[in-house]
Amino acid sequence: MDDAAAPGPEQLEREADAAAGRGDAAAARRLLERLTALDPGRVEPWLKLSAMCRALGDLSGALAAVSGALRVEPLAFLPLLLKANLLERAGRGEEAAETYGYALAQRPDAPPAHLAAMIAHAEAKRDEHEARLAARLAAAAAPEEARLSEPERRRLARFQSNVLRRTRVYHCEPTHFHYPGLREREYHDREAFPWLAALEAATEAVSEDFRRVMAAERAELVPYIQYPDDVPLRQWQALNRNRDWTAIHLVRNGTTVEANARHCPATMALLGSVDPPRVPGRGPNAMFSLLAPGAHIPPHTGVANTRLVCHLPLIVPAGCWFRVGAERREWRVGEAWVFDDTIEHEAANPSDALRVILIVDTWHPDLSPAEREAVGAVMLATDPDGPLEGL
């Protein structure tokens, strides 16, 4: 047969489908091998070839064909799922379990119903593999773990979690100001902030200040997020001027809000101890943050990684939670933490009562005094007409 009469890809696929339909897997395989050699850039013929190889009992050939599909689309869900199944059938259990994990990471939101049993099997095999690997990792680290400090043990646990792909790596992504070389931590170690203990010890006094200012100055309760409608900050669209998330500012962009601050003597006395980021017209900031029942603050990032944020919980209904990066915590009254708000974070109050926390700013501890001065000068120079909210 000369080249002019040679069947093209469409004809080869029709003939292969017909051969498969009449049960002639060998003929269908030969036709599909010709098709994939002629036109290797489509996933479907490779999957058909894999099916014919399986029907003929050739697991190696079936795996090779699925690999052809994955060369076309390396993250395709179905080829990954089929590859894992073939590896399992070939007795390569650890490879199969890991590949099931890769497949499940690409699972579509609404997978076909006929794959339900196969997906459930994949989940079971992945979970068994993760449990075995977690046990090996824990055993390997155990001799050294006893010598680690508490912050070091937390970091080791997160390292193991990342290895297991139960968590992923998050980085700081400030919307405006990124200072290089600063440590990226979702929740920073308490040891770096010796003033936390004094802040926590004053929880009841700070709570009394909140109750006093709420009773005296309700008009000063304002939406936490307030931007002009034409400012392109999409992460805040749902909460811009929304009273589900409100604040009573004590210090705003470095200026004391006297109408509120005069009712909060204990809180104001504490603020100087938290190493506040003093940038004229921009910082520090300190406020009572109120999250309404049922409210959710969507994932977002802050403005500058040069400052960190401290939460002191005052009123916390059951179930209220806060996530920074891969770590989710529940607020507990009187237990403060410091986090990097330029790492993706979100919060929710699923209860039917109000949640209240004190929020204060502090410098990132990696910045030297001279760097702090330089950071402030640069920030002021970038926007001479006025500060960005929250700096």
C-alpha cells in the first residue's frame, strides 16, 4: 500500500473501535499502536490502547500506554488513576499508593459516578500508605525529638506533615511591601515576644475596657474594611463596609482615637510594650475586632511583611476558628498569638454569638532598629497623598 492510500488517524481509530466492539482486542491493539505512533498528541487513543493491553493480559504494555497519555497531560486525573491501578495489579504496592495520591490531588469537583468505587479504593490505599510513612518518619525522628525545644518540635512536626503532603508550603505575599530575608512563619514562636505574657495577664482588664467603650461610644463602631469602590482590592469585595466585621479603633494609622481610647486605660497602657511599628501616618494600629455570628472572613493577605499581628481573644463562642497558611486554630480567651498576616489567612464565627479580640501590631523581630527607620521612610515616600489602610 502506498503512502497516498495509507489510512489516517481518524480511520485507524474507527477501525480500532470496530475491532474492540467485536471482541478482537489483538486487532484493536495493532491499530491503536499505529494510531499512537502516527498521532501521539491525544490522550484518548493512549487510553484505548491501554484498555486493549489489559484485555490481553499485558500489564507492561498497558502501563506503557498510560504513560503515553501522561506525556500528553501529566496531571490528568483518569490516566493517573489508571496508572495507580495497573501498578497495584503488577504488585508494585508502594508506587501504586503514591500514584493514587497524585491522582486524588487532581480529582475533579464532580468525578463521573462510575468511578466512585475506584476513587474510594484509591483513598483507602493512599491513607494506608500515608499511615505507614508517618510511622516511619516518627520512628526516624524519635531519638532526636526528645532533645528539641517546643518551637523546634513544632517545626519538625510541620516538616513531617509537609513530607506527607498533609500540608503545603505557604509564603508571605504582601499586597504592597515585601522586605526580603525576613523569616516566614505562619504563627511566630512566643519566645520572640516576651510581652505576650503581660498582655495575657491583663485579659480581664482589657475586656473591661471593651465593655466600657462599647457602652459609651457605640457610634465609633465602624466596618473593619473601608475602601472606595474604585480601589482594585478584590480580596475585600465581600466585606468592604460590611458590618459583619467591625472594629473599635484605639490607635489608627499611628493616631490615637481619643473618643475610644479614653475609655480603655488598661489597654492603652499595654500598647507601648508590644514593640509597635511606628511609621508616621501609617502605624501602629490597635483595635477591638468584632466578628458577627455566622460571619466568615475569606482568605486574604496583608499589606507589609515588616509588621506582624497579635491577637488577644476576649470573647470567643465555641467553634470560632482562625487559619494562617496550613495551620488552623481555635481562639481561646486569654491565649494570645502573633502571626504573619501576609501569609494567606481566614477566620470564621460559626456560632450565634459575637466574637471579640484585641488586635495590635508589632515589628517583625528580624528587623534591626536602622532597618525599621528605613522601612518607615520608604513607606512614607511611596504614597505622599496618604496611607494605605492597615499599614
